[in-house]
Amino acid sequence: MTSITIDIAEKRFPAVGAAPAREIFRDFRLEVAAHEFLVLLGASGLGKTTLLNIVAGLDTRFRGSVRFGMPAPRIGYAFQSPRLLPWRTVLENVVLPLPSGPASQEAGRAMLEEVGLADLADAYPERLSLGQQRRVALARAFVIEPDVLLMDEPFVSLDEANATRLRELLRALLHRRAATVLFVTHDGNEAVALASRIVVLEGTPAQVARDVEVRLGLLERASPAKVEAFRHTAGLALAGRERTGTA
Ligand SMILES: Nc1ncnc2c1ncn2[C@@H]1O[C@H](COP(=O)(O)OP(=O)(O)OP(=O)(O)O)[C@@H](O)[C@H]1O
């Protein structure tokens, strides 16, 4: 676990063809404490994925800095789509971020056991349901024992029962090895179910519009009525509903 200090003086994408240049962040600052599970909510196209890519070090074309509270933190990233390599087996996909060797194979198999996919270690991704593919992506993000976990709508497009099971799995995985989490979702209920803190982004360039601590027990988080009541009192009643009818 580590704290993260994000300071983006400017992030813009240049014009491409007919699409004009776009300023995504200006003077944007976000401090994430080491123990936090921070959920980012905000309308489509605001820059949430861009922010995760900057924290991951995948996007370095910005003015500013991302500082961690420890040197060289391990960063796990579960992308919006599972991004499994179709020509590699499930186990091979999970151990991709590790050096090759028997210890990594063993760690990969243990990870698959934890996410309930031990039987599919030698299968190819095309055989897997979307829920299973998302489990593999979780295993791949966790196999490096991350200090920071970046998750970009990792449970999107799953039916509610499957998404609930995966949220429970994520909680169990984090219980065993704590990480600082930055989690993007459009689903305000999912945000309240998981977060210790919810940050709502708005505007162009994106700014923090709301920053809410979530102090609810597990039972309250599992109760739709309690979640709805929390969203209402925290001023999050509409946050995360921007996609209604457009997804
Ligand atoms: N490589 C790129 N070149 C040009 N524009 C880009 C590039 N990547 C993203 N953008 C634009 O930057 C804006 C922010 O994109 P980003 O994917 O970060 O938004 P988001 O908040 O994650 O959206 P969503 O919730 O739909 O995933 C969008 O308008 C997008 O079209």
C-alpha cells in the first residue's frame, strides 16, 4: 500500500483530423491515502481512463507529476475490457506480468485457485464467459501483489448477480493483500458498495465536484435501500447515472 499524490498542471490531447484538441485536466490535484479504496465517478469522456493511465505511467504526455509514498510501487491494472491474449492459456495470461519460471507458474496457479478458475488454467480465453475473463483479469492484476490497484470499470457488462459475486471476490482478495485502489465506475451503487471514498469528476477540464467519505458496514452496503439513502444524503443521488439510456 502506498499514498498517491496526483498533480496535473495540464493534460491535453492534440487535434486529430476533424476532432479538435481537448484539454482534459488543468491544475488538477488529488491525494489518495495509502489505505483508501477510492472510486472515481463521472460522465463519459471526462478523463477517468486518462487519469488511470497517467497514474500507471502508461501516459507520460502531460505536465505535472504523480508521486507515490514508496519507491517503485508495484501497480496492478485491470482494464475496461479484460484484454486477454487469445493465443495464450488462462495460466499464461495470468503470469504475463511475472518473470518466467516455476515460482511464477506456482503463483499463477494459486491465484487462479483464489479466483475460482483452477480448472481452467490450461484453457484458452475464447472458451471463457465474460465473467470468467474478468476473473482472469483480476488474477493477473493481483498476481504481482500490487501496492496500487487501478481498475477501469472492471465489472461492466456483467449481470447484477455476477457483478455482485465479483465485487465480493475483489473484497476478499484485498482482505488478504491490501492495496491502495483507484476504481472507475459509472455505477453509483457499485461505488457505494465498494468505496471508502468517492470522488465525482465534472466539467472540461475535469475538476473534483464532490469528495465523499463512505463509512458504511458490509451489511449496509449490501442493502439497496441503505445504499440509496446514503447516495441521497451524500448528494450522490444522480452521480453515475449519466449513462442511463446511452450504454
Ligand atoms: N489518445 C487519444 N487521443 C485523442 N483523444 C483522446 C485519446 N484518448 C482519449 N481521448 C479523449 O479524451 C477524453 C477523455 O477520455 P477518457 O477515456 O479518459 O474518458 P473517460 O472518462 O474514461 O470516459 P469513459 O467513461 O467513456 O470511459 C475523451 O474525449 C476521449 O475521446
